Amino acid sequence: MDLNENTIVPVLNTTEFIETLSQSFVQAIQKNRIHTHPAVFVQGSPGVGKSQSIYQIAKEIEMKTKRKVHVLDIRLLLFSPLDLRGIPTVDSNRQKTIWLKPAIFDLEDNENTINIIFLDELTSAAPSIQAAAYQITLDKRIGEFELPKNTFIVASGNKLTDGAVYYDIPSPLKNRFMHFIMEPNLESWLEWAKNEGIHFAIMRFLKRNPQLFCHKEINTLSNIIVTPRSWELMSEIMYNTDTFDLKTRNFLISSIIGTAMTDLFLNDDAHDYIDEIYQGIIPKDLSIADINRINDYLLYDLKAITTCKNKASNVMNYLTEIPPDYAIIVFREIMKSTYNTFALNGLEKFDLLIEQLGGLTTYDA
């Protein structure tokens, strides 16, 4: 067996990662073995929740141990090697050079406090910065100064396939870490979002459209990449623009999740109507705005409609109940769909719909 080919890093969702690391850290605290706990490295795509998970772990530790937890969040891309190593100065009494400890590492050292040093974006940091982080991770030292024994080390980075700036971690550093990969998971994110006060409309939308939670392809030419972080940013926009006109709000939301997904989000109320239509129930007292929202959803869901005879039949039935000028918009796209798996002109309401549409359309039977 080739161990190099079969040594697979465990893949956890956010909740699993928080629970696993919290338990490990709490156990080390209770056994008074924080200083021997290995450093942790977690990889995941941008916006997956690596940073938030560290702060949640801190909350879990505080709750379970009744100790204060201080997270020192170091974004390595913003630091130079001297920031991490300190600067040399002359010790005139002893006639030699000494290194001054950077002020950011002035950590509390007492039995009532736990420190977590979080080295974020390790794989995006240049080799010179990674080298300066070696001693922190390997020896839990800053130059000549030993880190307090109540200090855990956690590092994070993106994956090679994410299209971000990437420098591989040297083997000696890899060998000192516990390794995890974090994957996005809607269920665990919704649990977190509820506790953090994420806008209810976003949570409702993602429950109805779980496939839209996160772009599967991060390495893209588009400036807009939808990740869990995107929905967190959008929540702030939702709260801050509740009095804005629809056009302005549309532009702001589109800047985060893109125009196509924004159209679906703003029309999310139509989803209730869609469920009824697919079940053969015709919604009553629809306004023109309602019909337009329903049409947008039907057009987005063409594959589901044209590959399910029952859905297609019920949609045809619905189209006979709305004004022809609006019915024709959906009907034409259904007829042009490349997904069709059955003869649409054999559906019960097809002939009636054609009669109602009159001269508004032509089709190939």
C-alpha cells in the first residue's frame, strides 16, 4: 500500500469542525496540556467560514470551561517577517543583539485565560512570511520569547484549486499540524445564521433553493463568487436598505450575488404559488406582479417542467387561467426547451391553450 496516495485529510462541515476542535481543546485545558496540543491547519475555499468557526470555538470553550478566551487573529498577508519575528536591538550591557517581541504577541498568561493564535491565509502568504511563522507553529516561540503555555495555534488557508494566490506549505511545517478540510454545508450554516441574526428572507430563500447556497466552481473569471460569506454580506445590505426603492436595492444585492440570482431572490414569494401550480391548484386573485414573478420562476425551472409530465400538464392548466399575453411568454419557452422527454401536444389542456392564444403563437407539433 502506498501511504502517500492513501493518506486522505478528513473533510468536515463547519459544525463538525467546531465540535471536533472544541472538544479537543477543552480536553487539553482540563488535563492542563494546552502547551502540548498540536497546531491545527484547516483548508477551505474562500468564504466557507474558517474565520467565523474559530470565534465560535472560542465561545464554546468559554461556555464549557468558564475561562476567558482571547483570539489573536493574524491575517498573514498584512504582515512582514519582522512583524512576526520582532526587530533586533542592541543590548549594551551584554554587548550583543537581542530581538524585541512584537507588541501583538503580548498575550495574557494566567489560569483564567486561554489564547488562540489564528494564522489566517497561511497558503497565500509568501515563503518569507511562512518561514517567519515556522517558529510560532513548531516551537510556540516568538524569537527569544516562549509563548504562554495557555496558547493554542490554529492556521488556515485556501485550496490549490480555488484560484487564489497559493504557496505550498513546506513538509516540515505540514508534519507539525493536525490537518482538516472544511466544506460548505447549508444545514450547519443555517443553524449558525439563525443564532447570528442573518436576515430571515435569506434563510427562507436558501431553504427553498439549497442548490444556490454556494458556487461549486470558485476558480472563475467572474468577480462575483457566491459563498457563505456572500449571504452574510447580503444580510447587512438587507437590513440597511429596507427603506430603499426596489431599483436601488436590486443593484446593491446584484453586486453580491449577481443579477440572475437576485431576480430569483426578489421573486421568492412566488415559490408558494409554484408549489400549488405543480400540484394542480390554480392560485386565486393573482395580480400582474404575482403573474410576472411566477413566470420568472417557471422559466427558471423549465427542465423540471419539461421532464415531468404531471408538472407540465398542471402548468398548461395554469396558463389557461391567466391573460394570454403573459401565458405566451412561458408557453413559447416550454415549446423551445431542449429538455422535453414527452409530447407536449398530447397534454390535456394543450389544445385549449392553443385556442386561447390564437394568433399569438405558432409551434411545431
